[in-house]
Amino acid sequence: MPTYHYECSNPDCPTGGQFTLHQSMKDDALTKCPECGSPVERIIGPAYVSSPKSDSDLRDKGFAKLVRRDKGVYENVTALDHESRYWDANKPGTMPDLSKRISD
Ligand SMILES: [Zn+2]
């Protein structure tokens, strides 16, 4: 089961602001923090990399950060030049090119 990395929007969150969760690929992304109920963002990429802060840090470290904008639509705030900035779950061509990030 893959490990997903989440970032909680609450600076005083008991999780310390970031946590990981084992989820099935079929499960929906968590939208609320299990500890404090604040909105969370799921970060796709290798877990347990030292906590990068800004979106450009995330991109440089090979993360793809997706922010949910609508039902099934995510903005890839770390989009690379050739990637679509919006990932619509109904349009496979807009999916971030994760294989490029995770290689090596
Ligand atoms: Zn929280």
C-alpha cells in the first residue's frame, strides 16, 4: 500500500503540520486532518524527505504538490514546464508525469 504525505494547514496541529498515511490507490485523498479537522493537502512523492517548505522547494526535491480546486480537479502547483498545470481526473493526459520525478 502506498504511503501518502499530507500537509496540515493548521500551524498548531498536533501532528506537527505534516503526516503520512497508508492508503489504497483507490481511496480518495484525505481532505481533513484526522487530528484537528483542518484542511490538508496531499503531496505526491517520496515520503520522509526532509521537510521542504515552498512549492519550488517541493518541485526541486521531486515532489508534485496537488491542490484540490474542484471535484476531481487538482492544480499541480509544482508543475514542470511540460506538464499540465491542472490535473483533471477525467482527462488522463493532464496527469502529472510522476515517473520522471521518482526515477533515481
Ligand atoms: Zn491538523
